[in-house]
Amino acid sequence: MPSATLKSIAKATGFSVTTVSRALAGYGDVNEATRRLIMQEAQRQGYVPNQQARALQKQLTQTIGLVLPNGGPRFPNPFFEEFVSGIGSEATAVGFDLLVSTASGAESELDVYRRLVGGRRVDGLVLMRTWVRDARVAYLATTGLPYVVFGRTESADDYVYIDVDGVAGQRALTEHLIALGHRRIAYITPPLTLMFAKYRMQGYHDAMADAGLPLDERLVVEGDLTERDGKDIARRLLQQRDVAPPTAIMTGNDSMAIGAMKAIQECGLRVGEDVAVGGYDDVSSAEHLHPGLTTVRQPIFDIGQRLTRMLLELIAGRQVSARATLMRPELVIRGSTVPERIPDEERR
């Protein structure tokens, strides 16, 4: 089969050579349907762009970077797997590599960013899991290196980000449990130094307050985002002797929710019938649990793709039209939440 060229792809798709070239280079003026059709044809033909010539011309490494956050869950973790897959699929489609790094030894997470920037090892960076006061964002704002962020911070720095409305998401889940009759709703929150955790906590507080329900601080516990911590905390909540146990447990991510489900079952209780459970993220395994996990869906893979497209625009020296994107999450109801069975007189 002859070597694939821009001309052969243009002929097969019916688009001009210019359109094909711009689609393969990741330009934002090519609509998504056209770009994907061209990408598919390029892959079918085995098209390989001359990345070395491009890199020399633009002085690029043809690499984008992602630094895994310190603390909390690491690989294997379903959230990171989906997010990284979204980034990687978009990067490789236009001939970029993805460099995934992490801090080692005494090195801090910020040290990794300094090393990547100082060594010019990447053309741009994707940040995730933002802190309330995020030194990484403050540092990158001074470097001139393109970067995009999954999440907001309290800083006034102007940067390109996508975030999901955590207030609306956690509020929807809390209201769902309240509508089912639950009054003692425990919440295992992610670390509150993380910005998304503050938003989700606000959603929980707002829903409880609007329903006129008292907030029992003994039912609010900070976890570390891992399945193990979710399991340990849920067991403690269920086995407290000086306070009535919760009839529902919400968690700030699906990993902790999966741990909570295991704790409930190990305590001889039924998930969804004796104790309801709600998570957050809707990772790929959530619907395959027994019972399926009620959770708040945010399109993790899609966000990774969209952030990467934005980053490639910045690397190419172009402006991103929507610098701040706030997406609305979706409540996904499954078998881990069913109506609570407490008699009416005990709910009052």
C-alpha cells in the first residue's frame, strides 16, 4: 500500500489538503466531527506525520506533561486511569507524547514542576486536583509555559480551566437521599485543602439546611480518597456507641464509596436496604458493583480530552475562546440507594 500523505487522506475524506493538515495539527477552527473523521482515516491509512521536522521548526519536544498529585490514591485508580486515558488519546492523535511524572524521595510535587519546566522536557502541562491555595498554579503563571487546569482555586490568576460544579453535584445527591426519607446522612469528605472538596461540602451543607435538617458533625469525617480509608471510616460510623448510626453514607469520590459498601457488608448489613451509599465521579466500575453505585457523574475521559485540546491550542500560540468552563454534573441513581425503612414517627 502506498505511503499515506495529506493528499491521500484528503482524497479519501473529500476535504481539502489544508483542512486535513489543520485537523491533524489540532487547530481549533476545524469542527469536531470533521476532525475525528480525518483522524480515523489517517489512522486507517497509517499516516505518520514528520514530527521531527515539526519539532525542529517550532523548537518543541512534542510532549505534554502530567504530574500525579502527592497524597491520596495513586495508580491503579479508576479516576486517574480515565483522566489520563482522555489526555493520552487526544495527545497521540496529533503526534504528541504524554509524560506522566511523580515526586520521588524528598522531592516535592512543586519540585517536579520546576524540574520539567527548567529542563524544557515538555511543551505544556495539565494540572489536576487543585488546592485551595495552589502553589503550582502560582509558579506556572510566572514561567510562560502553557498549562491548563482541571479545577479552580481561590487565587486571582487568570488561567485556562475546566471544572465541574461540585456544589450542584453534592447537593443533588444529598437531596436525593433526603427525598428517600434519610435524615442521618453521613459524609466522608475528601481533604478540605482540596478546592473541589470545599465545593462538595458546601453542596451537602446547603441541601441539609434547605431541608431544615440539623448537621451532626459527628457524621462528617475527612478521608484520604482511598478505598481503604472509606472502608475504615464507614465501619467506625456504623459502630459508634454514643450516637445513632447513619442510615446513608455519602463520599466525596467513588473509591471511598466502594470501601464504604464493603464495610457495610462486612457489618452484616445490606447496601441500599439497610444503609444507602452515594459516591462521586461515576468511574467505569460503578455500575458493575452489586448493587450498582448511585453516584454523581462527571465526564472524566471527556474532560481529559478537552483540556488537552485547549493545551495544544496554547502551545500553538493561539488563544482559547472559553478560558473558564464550568460543567454541570449528573446524578446517576442505582441500587445502592433505595427508600429508607425507618418508621415515620422515628424520622421526626
